[in-house]
Amino acid sequence: QVQLVESGGGLVKSGGSLRLSCAPSGSIFSINTMAWHRQVPGKQRELVARITSGSSTYYADSVKGRFTISRGNAKNTVYLQMNSLKAEDTAVYYCFMENPPYAYWGRGTQVTVSS
């Protein structure tokens, strides 16, 4: 079974940067949408950024101007460049890919921003 594998999380000081990466463990054909979500304990998982096969992007208001989602040259790789990080960005970040009707989630990578 194909799984999504995230990397790049960690501990960073407020104002710092991190780059998250995600790639599937196997082949996924015709991916329509790639996205990053995040979740903090006790709250619902929220969409952070999304990119379609046509390279249209969406960002949550809370990260606009600070985060950038992009597709890599390697097949089915997606990145999230996070700049000017704030304490409120602390969360587990999950990679998501969709090939309707199939959807795939990663296990998450922890991002902690110290103030």
C-alpha cells in the first residue's frame, strides 16, 4: 500500500524557516491535488496550502505571504517552504495527495516554533 512520507519538521525559533518535503513510497498515477494540513491537540485538522495539477494554489489566510507550496521535479513530490515562522504555527503537519476517488495522507511531521 502506498504511503506518503514527510520530512523536514523540527524545532525552530520564531522568525526562522523550515522546508517540509513529501513523497509517496510507491507510484501514484494522475495526482490531481497535493496539499499540506496541520493539526494541534484538541483542534480540527486545517488546510494550510494546496496546489493542483494545473499549479493553482490556495493558502490559508494565516500563512499567506509566509508559506509557499510547490511541486518538485521528482514525480509526485511536494514541498512547503515556511518562512517567518510564529509560535502559532506549531503543529503536526500532514501531507495529502488526491487521485479521485483515492486520497492519501502522511503520518505527519512535528513543527515546533519557540517564541
